[in-house]
Amino acid sequence: MANQIKKDFLEELSKRFGKLRKIENSQSLFEIVGTDIRIYIRYSKLHFGKRLFFGLRAEDLANLEGHPSTICFLWDNQTQPLFVDFSEYEEIFHSTTPANDGQYKLQIFLEEDGAELYIARVGRFNIEANFGWHIVEGIVGSKSLSSSLPDLSHCQIQTLLGAIGSSKGYDIWIPQNDRNRLDWSLTRTFICRESFPIGFEELVQVMQEVDVIWIRKGSNLFTALFEVEHSTPIYSGLLRFNDILLLNPRFKPRFSIVSNDNRRSLFVRQLNRPTFKSSGLVETCTFLEYANVYWWYNNIAVRQEGK
């Protein structure tokens, strides 16, 4: 099955972008002929319904360096291929070491509220916007997700995150003082929850200032918390999340720091401080780039218009 999935993908890749050439000493690394673009293909079976396991060979990643490159993750019954722009993670891989077998160990979690990439000993990264051929199209056209991104403000990112959550059926909490600054030119209007869920009195003072919260409808179940660090230090958002965990260790939503891609490496360094390892935040906190938020919402809007 893996070979057939890979074969079908390569045929579609060639149809869209031209003839392919296999890179020497690798069964999974290809170059689009006539360009400098390289694609690294990895496959995994689907485990436990929503988890995938991958190994990236250090020598294969070395062959991506200096080239416009993407890593493609494939699995059974996949609706769209998943691509990760290597340039966005190159510094991350340099900051850690592979396992004893020479591979970097990765997992992908296909969660209801967004797909996540987990790099062992590094952290989690939201990749929901990376499904589809637009990643490769951007590389072919010499544009990354970030380069085609409009200049978004803190409140515009809050608007997009609220709209994504609302489209998924969640109640949305945004601090009262921020609500009149939401930008409805970007998204459909959604209604923010007026009252904070009961039963979290010890957390309310900290949590009601979190930039965006997704709450499952008909319950007080917090699903995801987002801190948008537009100009403020990433460390401040991590501290707020850490305070929430320390006040209630059983409280386990998904935490996300949202910022520009050039702060991704800073997020990794800050998150791996001993205090965040001790609290368990390092295992539950994700980095979400502005470009991912923008394209995530746009992908949802396109699907909704097609219905």
C-alpha cells in the first residue's frame, strides 16, 4: 500500500510540476527537473485513528539544505497531501540531534481542532494550513506562505482564530476589551461568548485575558487557548499558560503561541526551559504561525463556499 500511495503521489506531482529526478543514495528524495526544487517523501500507517509516526534521515535533510525544498507526509486514505516547507524548520533541526539510527523522530496528530507536527525533544507546531498543493505551488513560484501574507495586526489574528473556531462549532471567548477591535472585513461575523464558564473560579482571573479560547458548545470544556504575541515577548504568553497549568494541573486543553515565523526558534528555546518542562507545558504547547492562521481560515472559507 505504501508503494502505491507513493507512486500515485509522484504521478500527480509530475503531472502538476513536470518531470522528476531521483536524488542519488535516497529512495525518497526527488528533484523537479529544470529547477532546484526538492521534495522529500515520507509515509506512515495511521495509528490509533489519528496518529502518524515518521523518521527523517539526517543525510536526506542535509540534501535539502541550500535548495527550495518541501517535506511531503503521506498516509492511507489521505484526502490531500501534507507539505512542510523545509526552510521554516531547518534551524529547528539544527538545534537538536537525531536518534541513534540517524533519524529525526516526528509524529503528526490529526486532531479535530487542527493537525499538529511534533518533533521529538523540540516541540509541537500547528500544520493545519499545510494540506494541499499550494505549498509546492508557492515554492515553484518562489513564494512561501509568509511572503504572500498580508500585514496582519494582533486583533486581525484574533478575528481569524475566532472565525476558525466558530466554523468548527466552538463557542468563542475573546477578552471584552478586544471585541470592538475585531476586523469583520476579514471573516464572517461570529458571536463571542458573553459569560465565562463556571467551575474555574481559580483560573478565571488569568484565563479571561487569554487572546482567544475555543469552548465546546453545550459544555464548559475548554478545547484550545491561543496567545497572540505580536510585539510582546513570547515568554509572557508561556508564563500565562504555565500559571494556568500550575493552578490546575488536570486542566489539559491545547495551548498555542501565535506569532511570526521568525520567532519559531525563539519559541523552541523558551519552551524548553526547565520550568515549562516541569509543569508539562512543553508537551501541550504548540507554535502557530500567522501564515498558518491566515491560510487555515482561507481553506475553511473556500470549503464553505463550495458547499
